[in-house]
Amino acid sequence: MYQCISVAHLKEGTLDTVLEAAKILVEATRKEPGLIYYNVVLSDDNPDTIIMVEKWEKKENFIAHVQGAPCANFGKVIDPNCAEPSIINAGEMII
């Protein structure tokens, strides 16, 4: 299995805009082959930080997702609304 955890620190006041785009991304992603789960979490420590947690059957499923239009469209919204570059950690699950 393959997992990705992304952390985005948003500019103040942009959360609603990003969440609107995230809802569209999540709805489309949850229909993609090989997806086990895809969740967006609001940080308890910082209300301007979202954490995206996703698990896929195979790395190839994840790569297809990242290369797809829904992901690209979300990037057009989140990238200009981030206070700093997002932290993206992805890899094969080993345990």
C-alpha cells in the first residue's frame, strides 16, 4: 500500500476558499481506482493548517491521481493561498 500525508499552512483568511476547492477534489478522488481513503483534517494546533491523508492500494494509483485534472485544479487554488510551501510526505507502507 502507498500513503501520502500533506500539510499546508494557509494564509490567514483563506481557509474557506481552500476548503471549497478541497471538497471538489475529495469528491472526485473518492471515485478514483485504488483509493482506500482520502481525508482532509483541520489542525487542532493552527486553524490555518490543513492535513491531507490518503492511502492507495498501489503507488501507480497515487501517481495517476497526482497527474489528474482534479489534483491540478486544486493546486491552482491551494498554491497561491499557502503561507509557505506545503510539506508532502509519500511512500510505501512497510509495517
